[in-house]
Amino acid sequence: MAETFRVPLDSTYLFDRDPSGRYPSPPGQAAPATGAAEVVLKPYDNVLILRQPDWELHRTIDLSGQVRFPGRYALLTRTDRLTDLIARAGGLTKEAYPDGYPVLPQQ
């Protein structure tokens, strides 16, 4: 006979990742409790964590060079383009070369 329990998870079960996607500290590090119920697992228990539809990890890029406000910017949508991020960074400076790198003559 099987019993099914639905238990809400809160942020105490989440761990921050560094920019490379790795955990900077070992999983299981103590975090402040926020009221989620503690569930004690017993031998032969099965845990199923359902995926939340359309959820993705937060993605950021470091924008540098000839933009007004260089820095780290978050992608707001899956379709963000470099031009969107440059606009959010205040646009290009007057020293920028928006057409790309100059083509050197072949030798």
C-alpha cells in the first residue's frame, strides 16, 4: 500500500550557484527556515519533485567595452539580443565602432 504526501518546498531548499553554474558551498548548508514543513524520510520512501513549467535558471552576462554603463545584466527573456542589452546599458559611447572590428588588408 502506498501513501502520497504533497509537501510545499520553500527557498531553504535552494542553493546559490556561482557564474559557472557550480555550487560555491556544499549542498545541505544550513539556511534560515521559512515555515515549510519538515518531512522525515524513511527507508524505501520515494521523492518526486515535479518540474515547474517554463522555469529557467537566471542568466546574466557581463557587458564591457564602449557602452555607457558596463556591468552585469540579466537576460529578461529567452529572446533577448545583444542590441537589447546594449540599449539597457545606455547605448554605445561615441568612441564605439558599431560595425564591428575593422577588416585588415590581407598580406
